[in-house]
Amino acid sequence: MPTELAALVAELRSLRKYRDLDLPEETVRDLLEQELPHYRNERDALKAVRQKLHNIVAPYLGDPDYAAAALQLSTAQAAGPEQLHSACIDIMGTHASTRERVPVLTEFYTRLFAITGHPQVVLDLACGLHPLGLPWMHLPPAVSYHAYDLHRPRIGLINHFLGLQGLPQLAEQRDILVQPPEIEADLAFFFKEAHRFEQRQRGCNRTFWLSLRVRWLVVSLPAADLTGHHSLVDKHRQLVHDTIQGLPWEVTELQVGNELLFCVKITP
């Protein structure tokens, strides 16, 4: 990496709002390499990069106190299943993406897996706090659950939770757009992220989805905005169908709560 670019990467990663997240260098470098050629002066380019970082990190969606959440999960795990469910719901409620799924968790996974079957190997892409829904998924005891996210503290919490469940700690800090997972899997979750991928790099979803070595890709997108006043159904349905246009992939669509689910059966 050229010295000038390395200095800009370090500067952005050390900003107060991102310092504790320990964002991957490749994420910041990728954004800089995209934006710098489009601006005559560095200041405008950095402004564009900061805006994209804000959209990617999405601090406006909320986060728990990760150390406190880990302790809460440990205490609940020792107390029994009912207490664990309650703790998971409490922590998922701190993030807008998982909070609105909480009232329909049982229906959500029942309907989803009725289409895809219960996977043995899972990729949870840009996972957020979604892995805390594991108690409602009823996956096989020997499931391999690979989770990926940009936030290092979040990955630490998820690995702690996977360990409490007796599962391998397979959560990993990774920019999946820059470095897509190469693991073969039965199913990949890609929840409430495809529209933000488009904001980051227009058209990138198609290349990313094609890179995945999975039998099923389950894409979810909001059916309405965060206020609940504006429907996004047509817009997000179009995003999915534009992304897979011309590919021999079958799509089954359903809606659970405020979430559109596109169960995409991947065929070579």
C-alpha cells in the first residue's frame, strides 16, 4: 500500500467513532480506492469515504454494551433456557435490525426452513446480532455456524455466545465484500444488508452472490423504512430480481413481519 494511502487508512480507522471497532484495514482501503479517483481534492474524497463508513457501520441502528452483554449471556446460560431466551431477546432489542424480528422469531425460522430445510453448515454474512437467534432456529447439534461482521467487539460477543452453546467459535471479523467466504455451505443468511451494499458500491451484489459456494442464499430486506410509513417492497423486490437477472436461480419470496425474505436456490 502506498505510504499516502496507508496514512489515510490509519487516519480514518483512528477516528473516535470507529477506534473501538477496530475496523478492517481492507474496508477503509477499498473505500478510499473507490472514491479518490472521483474527486479533484482529497478533502472531498475523504468526506465521501466518511459518509460511506457511516452507512456501513450504521451506528444509528444501535449496539449493546458488549462486555455487559457477554456477562448477561453467561449468567442466563447458567440459569436455564428460559432465562437465556430472555437475555437474547434483550440484547437483540438493542439493534434495530434484530429488534423488529423479535416478536416473530418462531414464525420467522419455521417458514424459512420449511423452504430451505435445516442446514448443517451456515454462513451468516454481515451478521450483526442475528446469531443470538440460534435458540429459535433449532439447527442440528453439530451445525457449523460461520458468522462474519466488521465490528470486532460484536464478533467477540458472538464467539462467546457460540461457545456457551457448545458450538465452535467460528465468528470472524471480515469484510465479506472485499474477501468473500470460500467455505461451502448449505445456506447463507444475508439479512438487511443488500441495499446497503448497493450504497457502498453500485451493482456489487451480483458479483458477491456469484462468489458464494452455497446451495441456498436467503436475502432479507425491510418491507418498510424504520418509521414504518413508507413501503419499500417494490424497490427491494426489484433490487433482488435485478441482481439475479439472467441466472438460472429459483426465488421463493415471503414476508414475515416487516421483513421480506427471498430464498434463492443457487444452481450452477
